[in-house]
Amino acid sequence: MKELDQIRAPLYREMKKLVTDPAYLHGKDPHLCCTSKYNQMRISPLEAKSIARAFKSNPELRKRLPAVLERLEKALAGLSDNNERQSFDCPLLENRQCMVHQEGKPVGCLAWHPRQYSDPDGEYGFSSRGWAAFAARDKLNDRYQGPDWKLRVIPLWLKRVFSKQLARRAKRGGQGGPGGKEGSR
């Protein structure tokens, strides 16, 4: 996981610099891209494990896991279990903030910036650091997961890393199951 943290480090520095620019968001909600209207973000298995690690190691996040699992179940209900791009509300978005921003934010989420690297009409894009981070993330996953791993939308990988917690919720009844239609892995 340290290697993944090192891959993300330049993106955190880039983000820190961007937020000091008053023109950066031009009055737009910074997490609008985390909602189903715009969000189809896919992550790797190591990024999902990094998110799970954040919840395991941070007591404040651990306390908020039941709410995340509830949002996760809602997101999964509208998804097919495959590696296609699909729209969803990110279950890690709480009070218009990313819960894992400091501890496990996916590379794509860190690299996705409005109006900075694409056309000036409000489209989003990736910086050269973002593209380099994607390549490094993929190479890292190849090394640890083998060549057959797949990107999946965030809820589908979270379903896997939080499978025990989702199963416990389902056992208690009335909490819903892990959701999502089973399909290809």
C-alpha cells in the first residue's frame, strides 16, 4: 500500500495547489462529479483495499462505516456486476465531502479536475501527472494482482472488500443484502 500512497502523492500536491486558485471551481460544487449524474469512476483492486485499510485503521471512519454500507447497498441495487462504466452516487461521499480523501482516495478521483486540463467550457480532464499515476497504478496492480484484474466502478470493488460487513447487515435483517446483480468477475 505504500507504493500506492507514493503514486497518489504527486496528485495530492497538485490538488493542494489547485485549491488555492480562486478560479479553480468557478462556484461549482467540488463533489458534483461524485453523484450519479456525472460519476462512473472505476477503481482497481488495490485502491479498494486501500479504502478498506482506511476504514480499518481510522476509528472515526470505522464509526461511520454503517452509513457507508447503507449507501453502498443503495448504489449496488442499480449496478450490474461487471467492469463496464456505470453511473452511481459514491457511497464514500458524506456531507459533500470525500470520507477517504486523506487516507485512500482513488487515483482517478484525485486526478479528475474541472476546467484545468480540458476545454474552458467546464469539461473535466486529467493532468499529465494524473495520466502518469494511472499508468503506475495499473502497473502496480499487475504486479500484485496478476494481469487479469479489472477496473470496476467503486461500489463493485467496495462490495468485495466489505463483503463480511455487508453479509452481517443482511443477516440482521431489514438492512438489505449486498445488492448488485451477479455477473462476470
